[in-house]
Amino acid sequence: MKSLYSKYKKTIIITVSITILQLIWGFDPKFSLINIIWLFV
């Protein structure tokens, strides 16, 4: 479990921060879609 977390640590942190920003400034589908695509490139 720990190795899995360390492997995807950056992705998890970015995903959580994007979610928090969406909650603070309101949901923007275009912004979240761009960030999700950027994560998997």
C-alpha cells in the first residue's frame, strides 16, 4: 500500500488540490477537464 501511495503521490496531491480549488471558486468543467487530461499526459 505504501509503495502504491508513493508511486501516485504527486497525482493524488494534484487531484485533491484541484478538488479543493473547485469547491472554493465554484465548479468549472472546462478547467477540471484540462487538469485531468494534463495529469494523464
